[in-house]
Amino acid sequence: MLGNKQHSFDDFASAARLLIEKGFANHNTLAAYGFSAGGLLVGVTEVQHPELFSAVAEDAGGADVLRAYSYGGEAYWATEVGSPIVSPQQFHWLYNYAPLVAIRRGESYPATVVLTSENDANVSPAHAYKFAATLQWAQASNKPILLYAAPQMGHEDAQSSATNLGNTEAFLWAYSSSST
């Protein structure tokens, strides 16, 4: 949490490296998926360590951590993630891992699908739009960077209905099959 948040991204990257080192996966087969806070986790890790994954699905992740406080529903994140307007110290924590700040033009990022729900009150779709657009701008390889905005769904809808979850899973399977 807060000033220690980077540890979660480091731990996730270390787990990915361990899977590769132990032969359970390789850079061509390892994929990551995260929803909500997990979306932030995989988004940050993808940007910090683009060499680790073949494909990434970032679902309802708050990629714009420096401006999230102004979007509305993200205000409740401050207790876990921090807020850039609370103090210079919190701004620095966020800036140091902010995915939108860390994306570098000319980098080869994994095949990526950024998912959002157009009526998400908890994590504004603006996060997904900005993240996908910035990755597309930066992408140096021919690996696709796609955006999918689920129509007429909110944050909880995307994960609460078996039908919605099934549709999302079907989309991800189709995407991963076509991106390799």
C-alpha cells in the first residue's frame, strides 16, 4: 500500500520470472490478466517489464494514477494507492510507477488487450482509453494493442454475471489465439 505499492509490482514480475526459470512457461507462452486493482498490477508490470509476457489483458485497471482523483469514483483508492494532491511524497510514489508516464515510444510491448466497461463508475473508462492509445503510439513491434469497451456495463457487471464473464473469457481466448 501507499509508498510500498511498488513491491506488489516487483513481486508479480518476480513470480513471472520464477515460472520462466523453472520451465513452467517461457516468454512466448506467459500471459497475464488482471481486473480492477489486478488490472493496475498487470498494466504497471507490463510497462516496467515488457519482455516478460507474450500477452497481457488489462481489465478495468486504473492506469492514469496521477489523474484518477479527478475522475470521480477513484477517490476511494487514496487509502491504498495514494493521491498526488495529498503531498509531494505521494505524488512521487505514484509518478515512479505510473504506467502512462513509463510507456516509452519504440519499446516492444506484449500483445495487449485493454478492457473496460463504458458505464464503469469505479474505474473510469478514460483509464483504458488513455492506456491503449499510449501503448499503440509507443508500440515498436507488430504485436497488437487492442481496446474493448463493453457496452452498457459497469465495473461490477463485468465480473458478476456468468454470461458477461463468459463473453469476456471467450473474447480473451479468441484474442490470445490470434495474437500468437
